[in-house]
Amino acid sequence: MHLSHLKLPAILSFMISLTACLSVKAADEMTLVSEGKPTAVIITPADEGEHIRRGVAELIACVEKSSGAKLTVEQASQPGRTEIHIGATSYVQSLKLSLQDLGVDGFRIFSPAPGRIVLIGGADSGTEMAVYDFLERFVGVRWLFPGELGTHVPATKNISISVGEADSKDGGGITSRPKIISRTISTVYGSDPGEPVFMWLKRHRNHWTISHHHNLDKLFPSKKYLASHPDFFPMVNGKRVEPDADSQNWQPMFDAPGIVDEAVKNINAYFDENPRTTSYSLGVNDGNNFGVPPRRVNSIGLADYSDYYFGFCNKVIAGVLKTHPDKWFGCLAYVGITDPPLETGVHERLVPYICIDRYGWANEADAQRDRERTINWHKAAPVLGWYDYIYGDDHYRVPRFYPHLMAKYLRFGADQGVKAYYAEYYGAQAWIEGPKMYVLMKLLWDPTADVDAMLEEWYRLSVGDKAAVPLQKYYQFWEDYWLKRVPETDWFKQYAKRQYFDFDHLGYLDPLTEDDLTACGKLMDQVVALAETPEQKQRAQFMSKGFDEVRSNVDYHVRLRDKTVAKNAAPSLIVDESFVPPSSLDVHSPDAAKVASPWGAWQNEPGTAKLYWDHKHGQTDSHCVAVDAEGAGTSVVIYRDFPVEHPRSLHHLSAAVQVNDVNPDAYIGAEVRWTRKDGKYLARKYTCNAFRSAATYPNGKWVTLNVFAKPPADAGELTMNVRWAAVYSKKGTIRFDDLRLSVVDEKQAKPK
């Protein structure tokens, strides 16, 4: 389908072809600080916005921390002094600069005349980024990790710089533009702008310019449209879906009469109310209830709806552009629309974010599959986004560290029209992954940046030259672990073809040994011993404490991996459940709340798996709980909650599973999760489980799974959520029986 070719707006005209450049010509040095005294003044526009205010505040704070000199801020320029002009001051406006080619975040730093330094961006966000570049380049500041401890500011009594002469024609001085024009790490959004992580990411040029996230529930709010346009909502299993305000597990009926016109009307109203907003998200809701039969199966094994969805998007965008011709749109190439459409095409103003965990590039065959997917998308859409899943220390129990792999795939993406990047991360305060995010943020600005040089600088500035050696070895161990060992696991092979690797399942720890943890501990001890300055010692202790948390979360798992606890070991028994059912057969529909009190069950919509009592095939006696997996949703779960009466103790869960003719790529197992008093789960990294692919179960035979779980220290009052789960099961029968939960001493654990 041929789509109209519309002229790109000036603010985003750099999206198709971007370059990063540095051009410096000789110029006299200018002194900003002499012997701890300020010799320069900051000049800002009278109408400065939040971007400039934030950048100026950081410039003043860092210069003062470095030299003791506090720069002052004025609005009027005066002759005979050194001035740092930040933004479009009256003086900068008089230069009549051409800045359109900088885009939103690009910037220039130059000296148009003796005693004059100009920091100016294509927009205020670019001016803010010019300040951070200035501090890194000329003051030596490095934001190593969030918080004051992670900020490296060299001490000096004198600051002199030479940025190069320039005028509005020759483009001299320093010019920098991001290769990836929308750079977003999810942990920053929803957090307080004053929080350390928010500010750290800002200083690393985090800026979301292309909206793309789940949004159709907001475009068509159920409260408004269920009454007036019920046909906008899908029919599932013969029943109209009536989502509440927070429900995401549905998609609009994209071919419903009047739905395109209603979407155009609502989006036009949004842009009328928000004229400075440059983009709108057409991202699907977080589910797969499309309400129509799929035409094919896509590359990740799910029903494909790309032509159905993009046909709707193309019509909506064409309608909106009649009123707002300079706007852009984003969406998620996700679940049912993972692959490009084969018939409808993609409007050139729509940026699809391809949603795949690119850690999968650790295996060449999986990397090639993503390369082909990206190339095919680029044939359909001139501008692409990548949605990545780089989950780390809040989801995984060990550092998930692969900076060289990140550079490899970002360089490829940048050459294939990828101009936007969004990653789910949610880093924890322990920041156990060290330079991972530091390197990533710099690669998003310039994917060709030297990873080894960035890592060497991070290690050296964090803990000093001597301690940098064992620190480098420590993180090199984890990079080798994730790139060489984990790809050989069943866990990797099962999830590499999925949208993202499942952090809840602990198969990624299978290659880890007690010797590995001992070696890592020795390296961290060396880091602490070799750090020299007080600041370096603090950072070394911070990193060592982070490893202590890693070790406490995995050491017992590694030690007990192939062990169990015999029934006659006399542990402190919590429950011994062999599932003797009520006298009458208790068959439950897919949305039933209970399997057998106090057990509960659920499955993802629109799953139609059947949960029922099986009176013939139990392991201990004739009874067990069974799942007919035909039509199952993504997950089918049977669960029960237990109060944690021994909060610092080791718990042992024994649970029996039988798999019968289930698709081999399903994942089936038992799990323990912890919930707080307020009902919220603890971080995912504290989840303990034993999951295996269906292919590894002997068909028709009972297998006993063992899970050892220990709640984190000082977590407060907790509840233990014990569950059996089948994930991605599509056919066959799964039976569960003989659950035994105990508090044990580790000495009671013996080899299976």
C-alpha cells in the first residue's frame, strides 16, 4: 500500500538521517575559576524553562564542588567579562544562529567572541544536555551511578577552557546530536523528579520524545463508550468484554463502524489542548483480546493481527494530519502485532517499537532472527523504535551484565532505521550491575562509542587505579557468565523465542557454582582493600554490600539445587496436602476463584483451560488437581497463601507434577513468592521456584519438584504465596498433587 509522503516538521527532520560530530578550532583559553574564585558569570534567558533551570543548577553545583567557587546567574550581558550564555539569551539571539538541524536534543558549544561561551540546543532539552556535556568535557564530572556517592567531581582551584571559535555559518566549536533521538529507561517515569535515579538519567540525556506505550484504553475509555458504542469492544467466548477503567486485557474492534472518526476526533482534541506535544501513542492495550479470528501465526508463535491493527492506525493518522500536519505517532510492535503487516503497510509518521529482549543476541541464531525482523520492519516503516527488556538487579538475583552485546545490537539497529529506544529496567538501590546503565546511556547517544574505554574509566574513577583491576575482573566474570554459560541452559533456549526472558524462573542460575561465588567474594574484598581515597573507599563498600546481597539471595539456592528433605527428617511441618476433594465432583470454569478451599486458581484471559478434580490419577491416592490445557491463557496458576511464622528461616516446598502430552515449549513448575502486609509482592528477585520445560518431564510419570526459599532479612511481616503454574501450555493434561511445605534446617537437605 502506497502511503502519502508528507514533509517532515523541522523539529524532527533529523530523524531519517542523523550524525554526531565534533569540530573544534583553536581559540584562546577562557578562565571560569581562578584560585577558587569565580571569574565568569552565567547568563540565562529571562523566560528560562525547567530544562535550563535544571542544567544551570547542576553547573553551579558541580563547579562549586570542584573548585569552591559559586558562579552567579544574570540575564543581561555586559562587555569586559567572561560570560557563559546558556540558552537563547538576547546576546545569542543577536547571533542569528541556524539551529534547526540540531533537532530536539542536539546542541552546540562554542565561543563566538573573546570572553563569550555559548551553550545552545535545538530546543531547551538540548540546551540542558549541552550543560551536562560541558561539565563532563571541561570539568571532568562523571555521574557514575545515582546519588551523591556516584557523582565524581575532580577537585581543582582553577578551571580554564577552550571550546573553539565559531560563527553561525561555519558551524565550528562542538556540535553533538544523538543517533537515537528518543532514549528512555522506564525506571525514570512515575518517580519523583527529585529522586536520584530521575536526575541521574536526566544527566545521561534520557529523553522520551516519541510516545508509544499502551494507550487505547485511554483513547476509548470504557466508561464513555460502553454505553454509546458497545460495538467498539470485542466479543470473547460469545460475550461482550466490559472492561473496567483499569483493565488492559482487551483491544478495540478496529473495524467497528465510526471507530476511526471517533479516534481522529479524540486525538485532535488532545493536540488542541497540548499544542507543544509532538507525538501521540496508538499503542495497543497490554493483552491479546482482539475479538476477531487471526489470519496467521506470527514469528513468536502467537496469533497475528498486524494487518487488522495497522489498517486502523493508517486511517486514523491520515485523518489527524489533516488538522495537525506536524505530529508523529508511536505504537508497540508487540504480542499480536510483533511482525510487520503484509498487506496494509505502515504510515510513514508511525514509529513502531519492536518489543524483544535483545539479550537473546547472546545466541547467534536468535540474533539473526531479530536482525531479520528489524530489516523486515524497516522495509515497512522508515523510522523504527526498539523496545528492550534489560531487567537487572530488581528482577534478577545476579548482575545481568552484557555491555559489549548491547553495543553490538545498538550499532546494528542504528544502521537499520532505529531512532527510538525504550527499555524496561527498574533498577534497585543496590545498583549491583555497576557500569551497565552508564555504558548503555552513552551508547544511545552514540552507538559507536568505545565500550572498553567507558568501562575502564568507570572502574578507575569509581574506586581508583589499583582497585579498578579486581573490579574489572568481577564484572568480566558476570559478562562471561551471561554470554557463555547461560545461553547453554534450558532456561535460555525456552525463552529466547519469547518476547522476553522470564526473570521469575531461576533456570539462569543453573550454571552458577559455590566456587563462582567464592571467587567473586574474593575480588570484591580486593576492591575494598585497594581503594585509596575516602570517596573511593565508600564506593567500594557500597559495591561490596551489593555483592553481599547477591550472595545472600543465591548461595543457599546454589548449595541446595539438587537436594531434597525426606519426610522422616522431622522438619517443622506447615502443610501436607494430598488433595482429597469434597464428596461431590467439583469442576470449575476458567474464571473460578477456588479449586478447593483454601486453594485458589486463575489464568490469563481469554484462556479457557479447565481446572478440575481428577479422581483416578493421583500420586498418593486416587485424587489430584488437574488442568486440561486446551485453550489455556499464557499462565494457569493454582495457589495458596500461608503466613510466615518463621521469618528468617529456610522453607522447603515439595510438590508433585505429572505432564501428559503437553506442548514441549510449555514451562511447568512450583513457586514461592512473598507478599507484604499491604498485599504487594516483594521484588521479583526474591521469587523462588523450580520450573522446567515440558520437554524435560517424562510423559505420564510423576515428578517431585523441590523449592528452597528464604525470605529476605528485615522484610517485615510477610505472607508466603505458594503456587503451581503452567506457562505457555496449549494442549495436554497437567496434574498436581502432594504438596508439602516445611521449615527446615539446611543440614536436613540431602541429595535427591
